[in-house]
Amino acid sequence: MNKIFSSATELYRHLQKTIRTAVPENVVPDFELKYKAEQVFEINRLAEEKKVLILKHNYMEPILFYAVNGYKGDSLELSRKAAETEANTIIFCGVHFMAETAKILNPSKKVLIPSLKAGCSLADGINSKDVKELKARFPGLPVVTYINSTAETKAESDVCCTSGNVIKVIEWVLKKFRTKSLIFIPDKYMARNIAAEKKMDVYIPKKDSNWDKKIDYANKSTIISWDARCYVHEQYTVEHVKAIRKDYPRAIVLAHPECPPEVVKAADYSGSTSGMVDFVKKHGKNNKIGLLTECSMTNNILTVFPQYTDNLIRMCNLRCRFMHMITLDQLLDTLMLDIYPVEVPKKIRQKAELSVRRMITIN
């Protein structure tokens, strides 16, 4: 928002006029909206006073997403902002791997996260030891690591990617390393979706599987991945797509690439959260649109495009418990108390930085 209000009351009146499109009164009653306006006013005052940059992922709660001053976007956009900022302190309203990435890109800055419990099922699904074993079992293959991973995992990688630039990164790797095959970790569903688009084979070993299975990756284009997934997106099914189309026959369905392949295939478009925002901006005026992703997205898009209220299909049944660990209360505590600092050991940071900066350069 980045607007200056003279008082919490003025901000509250502004939110009454604007946020109600995205957050109806039956969801956030008026007395709570007033309380949140007071919190936001104090957050914005302290952030300006302390010269703190606040980064907000697209999955944040709507009032934090809309009213707290700072930058909002997907992992790629926020990574860029973290790399470029001259602010002394960065507060990352997202999950832990995102704050780690900010520290990797700008190590001299203080990076804080409002909750230590804001983790990620994908990042937890693989570790550096797993990556080393994959590299040993499939020697010579470059490693592409999805941004939803820990700093230690990134440090064992050749390049990172986001859901918004994954195809561009994959194409760069195949050309740069003169290879037909690669290791892509940790998301098995995204690996399958990439393989379908690029017409490649995919092999997903498990820790307890037969590692000695013969894979002709030297001669046959293959993506070797890992058995990890986003616990939110894996819950979407083809039945969700059918249900939307049953109630809204002409609806356009957007699916995040972390969804299972059969869901992505059944949808009309697959893209990152920023890709979804751009799609709604371009097509939201004349179409009913349903989003298969963390359900805060629909509300947050409506804070930006309230004119599309009648066209975005509210289907808020799947929330990310990790993203919702970040609240206005915790953000305010973070500003007041300088909690919780995110650190990355120098040896790991330097190796991880190469893969992250490659990602930004490629894009």
C-alpha cells in the first residue's frame, strides 16, 4: 500500500472502504478491523522510523498483505528486493527458507522472521545429505533446486528456480551443461509437470528404494527428482476442477505447478502466484476464474483488483498452516523486539549464493 496515514483512525476508515471486498464483515468484524488498523498503523510507523524493509509473500493474511507497507510478491520477486535493498533490516513475512534466501543474498543485513514455526513441507522433505547421495548415484548431472528448500540444500545445487521461472532455468541448464538429463529437487509433482511439458522421462527414487535401478539418463532425457511435496497443493484433485466447472461452466481454472500432474492437466493454466495475479489482471474482467493454490491468494488478489469481486471464485478450503504462523501481532513484536534473527553459516551461504544468483541472472 505504502500510503501515509495521520492516525490509526484514518487508516481504519480507509480499510472500511477498501478491504471489505476481500475480507467481508462476516469474516473480520468491524471491531476487529479497527484493532488490526491500530496494529498496522504502529507497524508502518516503526518500520519507517527504524528503516526496515518488510517483504510480504502472496500467501499472507489479506490485511497484512494489503495494508502493511513494504513489497509483496512471489519468491522470485521478493528475492530480488532482498538482494537490492539498502535497508539495514529485512523482515520477511513468509516461511523460513524465504528469510534464509534473503540472508544469503544480503548477508550484511539483519534478517528477521516473525515466527520460528513458519516452516515448509517441501523444504523439510530433503536435506544436504540426500542431495549428496543423489549426486553420487547419478554422477555428472547438474542439480536444479526449487527455491522451497533450505540453505544447506541450495548449497549442494548448481542453480535454483522458482515456480515462475522453472522452465527457463531447466532450458538454461540443459544447454549450459550440455546434458539431456538433470536432477530436480525436491518437488515430485513439479518434476512430473516439467517432464510433461518438456517431454522428458521422470524417475523419483525414495530413500529406502533400490538406488541401483538402471536409468539411461545419458541417452534418454530424464528428470531425476525426490519424493517431497507441498502438503497444501497435493490435496487438490481433479474433482475440485470438475466441481468448479459444474457450478461455473465457463470458468477458467488456474493451478499452481506444485499441484499433482493430473490436476495441472485438467486446469486451463498453470503458473506461479505472480503468474496467477498477471492472469487475473489480463482476463479477470470478462471471465469467472478459480485458483487452485493456498486460498489466501483469492482474497489478496481482490485487495488489488476489487473490481473483479464477482468474477473470482471463492474456494477457501486449503490454508497453509506455516504461512499463517505470520500474524500482525508477531510482526509488531518483531519490529519492537528485533526477533527472530535468521543466520546462515558463511561456508553454506557462499555456496548457496551462487545457485540463487544464477537463478536471478537467468530470469
